[in-house]
Amino acid sequence: MRNGRTVKPKEEAELPGAWSAYGRLLQHLRRQAGLNQQELGEAIGYSLEQVASVEQGRRPAKTAFTAAADRVLEARGVLEVLQDEVDRAKLPQFFRNFALIEAEVASRFSYDPLLVPGLLQTEAYARAVFAGHCPPLSEEIVDQHTEARLSRQKLLTRVPLAELSFIVSEEALRNPVGNAVVMRGQWQRLLEVGALRNVEVQVMPDSPGFHAGLNGSFVVLESKEHQHLGYIESQEVGCVVRDPAEVSAFGLRYGKLRSQALNGVESARLIERLVGET
């Protein structure tokens, strides 16, 4: 107690508000349906402890949990409406504001020199990335970050379609994250996504000399209000760039990189060769 007030433990104080709001709504709907936590858990295939944790906001609901609860409680999609917010709160805190902007963009162009970009990662690849975090993350946090990354990928097929362009270095594609099985699945995923009519995947081939991407990864966005933004990130520090001159420079650099990278057909052929080599 401090100054007459009870001080919550740190881990409780930092629970995302979206999880608490979802939990209170779930509890309300469950009580309206005349079910206790045990009965709801049995009806949707989850334990009493899992239902209680979600209601208390200590654990985020997964998509399967939400779909089952929405059906059993006849909630008419009320819980499903909150799922995106629940998933977004699983992301690292520094990234959440950008993820909110990203979900609504008209266009998104990115250059990634070290890793396959998160929007294109398979579950196995993403899990391997988070498992290699320093300092180590708990298995629960690895699960949550992986689920949130996969949830972001709704942008690939969202309606209305966003115009998406990814330039990935050949070095990133050859960097063995996980194992050979993980990489083969990741290359195949790139081929699948690259075939979507609103997505272009280009490979920046390994070559000597300087190009504008050697200064690091970056993203150029156009919001649904047609505002142009940039984003840069390093060592778990992210920055949304709004200054028009700086964003314009990002756009110029991206255009230059796009002209230097392999085109879509050539990029697909390179990735197909990587698949054939495993």
C-alpha cells in the first residue's frame, strides 16, 4: 500500500487493456447465457483455468477460442470484433502504434536486408526469430508474438486490397533461420504471396558496391487518408517518420532500390532455385 492506495504488482499493472476489455465482455456474455466458467470451457473445448485467465485479462484469447465462444454464447460476432485488438496487444509494445497504422494502409513498401519481413514469414520462421531473442523470451511470450505476427498478415488479403511491395535481400533469403525445413517452407511461402495480384516480392541480389539499402531497413506507407509516412526500426526501437522531406527521401531511395532489384519474375526464379537446392 502506498499513500493509502493498494499498489498492483508490476505484471498485473502492465496487462493490455484490450485483454481486460475482452475478458469483461466474455464474462458478461457467459453470465447472460447462464453458464459458469467450467460449463463454458467444456462447451468450447478449453479448461476452466483457461476461461478464467481470459476473463481476468491475464491471457489473450486466440482466434479459435473467440470463434467457439462467439458461437456457443450466440454473440453474433461481438467477440470476433475485438480479436484484432487482442492480437495487436500481443505485439512488442514499441511496435503497437505502427501496427495500428499498418492495418489501415492504402500502400506499404518495405526494404529488408537481414530477415524475411514479418508480413511474409511462416509460423515456423517467425517462431525461430522470436526464440532467438536476447534476452530470452518465455515460451508464452514467443507464442503471443508469433500469433500477433501471423495476425498482421491479414493485410495481404484485406478488402479493400492494399498495394504491397517487398524488397528482400538475397542474403536474408539465404540466412538459415531455423533449419532447412523451415527455410524451404519460407521460400515456398514467398512464392505463394508473390503470386497475389496486389503483392510484389523482389530480391536484391548479392553484389559488391554501395546501394541505398545498405543504411538499413525501412518502410514507406500511404495511409487510408493518403498521408505518406515512413517507419524505421532497430534493436527494438521503432520510429514513425512524419516529416514530409524525410518521407520523400525514403520514397526516392525505395524507387532506386526497386530499379536495382531483380524484377518479380526474376526474383521468383531465384527463390525457386533455392527451393530446388534443399
